[in-house]
Amino acid sequence: MSRFSRRSFLQASGLAAAGLASPIGMPAILRSAQAAGPVKLGCLFSSSGTMANLEGRLNYVVKMAADELNAKGGVNGRTVEVLVSDPASDWPLYAQSAKQMLQQEKVAALFGCWTSVSRKTVLPVVEQEKGLLYYPLHFEGDENSKNVVYVNSPPASSVLPAVDYLMSEDGVSAKRFFMLGSDYVWPRTINKQLKGYWKTKGIPESAWKEEYVPFGFSNFQTLVNQIRAFADQGGGQPVVVLTVVGNSIPDFMREFANQGIKATDIPVLGLDMVEADLEGLDTSKLVGHLNCWAYLQNAKGEANKKFLASWADYVKAKSVPFKGDVAIDPMVSAYDAVHLWAMAAAKAGSFDVPEVSKAFGGLSFDCPSGYKIGMTGENNYVSRGVFIGSVNDAQGFDILWQSKDTPKPVPFSPYG
């Protein structure tokens, strides 16, 4: 069973030492709130295994968001406590941790999962236990559970605009597509949808190829050779649609650079690639490769400046074992999720999942991306903006394109 580490707001903030934790002399409403104890939120992000470098950051940003809530008095008169588990990048452990948090710890909401397979293992647990999971990753869609809030973008809002960009004259006029992914539901479903989409564009099946590798796969020499051979066949500009995850992303990009392939030769669209994947890489050899997300660290605006400053301060103050000058989309989505949950709970005046869920319609939040994200109540999807980024030589992404507004989420693809 996963271990949980608890954080007491009163202790961390110094309120107990200041005498404010004592019920003596406190207003009755505050004494009542304190007697009820903190409201608990649970994290399902791995801090070990192949996903640790990415997921581990999300534990801390959820805590940071909770600290922001507590600094303003908490939610519904109660402080917020964050419980952290380590599913160790082992998919069944996500479900096990979720069950323990819901049954034993009585968390008001869960924030977690990166891969779709981990979400799929947690889904029956939150549905059976009538819990609520906030999922911060863009993903393959084709799911709409009342017990999951899909904080990031389905393919119609993220992947398809990026592929359209690559196929356009503004992009590279892509004609041929080598799909390389980790062997699980997200890559296979995305690629199935892409093939259906390309058929509607009159692109023949001979213009694409797909390959899959196990989780944690690192030796990409043979596969990069296959990509070279695919490109040499001719028939128009080739691109790589990359859906490997975790440590496999920097391993692939490193091999691509080592073989001297440039973005001007064969561009890579890394659908799961974030700024953190570029740490330690010589990105001068990777300039021009692409990604697409609902947030990029180089997003303009005061909301992003404030978020980045808060994260840097938090990393320093809490000795967080990640860089304070690197932020990635799922971090921001997890941060947004905590605030969206708090807004729904405050609107409902309750932490009960049915009441919180009824309050989703009309919620909006000023995301660090610069967009005002929101929920309509029609489903549990959050409307977000979309960015297409290009790798720069400073281990980050320059913004090539972004949506004018927040497109309405389309949960189910017509192309799969």
C-alpha cells in the first residue's frame, strides 16, 4: 500500500505558534470550522519510476495551490490539507492509492494520473466510490465520466490543430507521417483518430507508418533508422508524430540529434513533450521540433508571470527537488484544477461530490496561460486555449501559434 505524507496547514503556516490555533476567544464559526478539521485532497502522482521526473512536480504544485487557498482563509471555513501518494509509475497502484484515499482518508477530491492507462485504472474506483478525480493531461478523449473532471484538452482542441499546422503552408506542408508511441491506450487511440482524420483529407494509408515501444524504452537507434528509411521513400515532406511518454521522450530526442537529423529535415511533433523533457539535452541540435499543449512556459501575460514567480518562490522555500525556473502544462493544469475545485465547493457551500459537481456550470478561472478557462455544466470538460511550440536553444519552446479563444471541448472523436 502506498504511503501518504500529510501536511498540516496550521503547523506549516505558523498559526499555532501565533496562538491563532486556539479556540479560546475565536468566533463561533471559526471554532466550528476548526472542530471539523481540514478538508483533504489526494494526489495520485508518481515520485518514483519512469514517470517520476514529470509527475513528481505535480504533487508540489497541488500543495502550492492549497497554500494559496489557505492563505485566503481556506474553503468554506476549513483549511485544505494535501495527501500525497507514490504509485511508483505502476498502474495498478494508482487504483489502490485512490481507493485508500477515498475509503480511509475521505478525501474530497483526487488530483492525479498522467498516462491514460493510470487514469483508466482509477476510473472504476472513483465511480464506485462516488469520488471525484481531476485529470490534468491532454489525452485521447472518447470518455465522459461524471466522476472525472477533464482539465486539459481532447484531441479536437489540441492534436488536430497541431497536425493541421504541420500540413499547412505555414507549417511544413507535411504529406507523410511516422507515428511512434508507447504501447498503451493514449498513443494507439490518438493514432487511430489521426488515421481516420487523414483519410478525410485524402491521404492514403501508404503515407503513414506506426510503431510502438514498451514503457521506459530507451534504445531508439533502430527506430530512428526506420524513420530515415521512411523519409527516403519520397512522396512528400515526412514528419514524426511522437507519443512516447516519460523518460522515453528525452532518450528519443537525444538519438534523433545524435544521428544528425534536423527539424528542417524531419520535424518531430512531440504530443507529450514538455519543457522538463528538454532538461539536460543540447537543444541547439533540436531547434524547430514541435509540441502542442494548453500552456507553454513562454506564454505572455501577468497571470503567467505571477505563477512562475510563485513557483520559483515555493521551490526555494520548501526545498522542492525540481527546478524553480521550469514550468510545464500539467503543472499549470493541476494548479488550475485545485482552484476550480475550490470555486465549485465554495459555490456549492459543500464538499459533497454531487453538490460540487452541480456547481461546475459557469465556473471560470484566469489560467497562467493567459486564457480564461471555464466549464459549462454540459460535461466535465474544461475549455482551454491551445499553443503550438517550437524547441529553442534554451531548453524551452517558442510559441509558433495559439488559438484566438478557448474552443469548446469535443469529448468524442468522429475519426476513431
